[in-house]
Amino acid sequence: MDDAIRFRIDAILWLSAFTALLVLSIAFRIAPQMTVGIVMLALLVAFAVGTSDSDR
């Protein structure tokens, strides 16, 4: 892969991670219980997708 493309993809990933953390920090201040529930649901879905046998 070209170095310029890799640099842009890395920058996009860093900005996306920063944006997600910013949104989560704001959500924790506004509705902490709902935010924890949404984060737990997202973790469960990620775990289920990561351990599925359909891609093997």
C-alpha cells in the first residue's frame, strides 16, 4: 500500500477514535445510565460478531 494512502487512513482512524471518545464523554455527562447500556450493547455485539463461525 502506498505510504500516502496509509497516512490518510491512519489520520481518519485517529480522528474517528477521538470523535467517538468526545461523544462518549458528552453522553456520560448527560445520561450516564443510558450511555453505559449502549456501550455494553455495543461490546456484546462486537463480541458476537468477532466470535461468529460464519467467516470460517
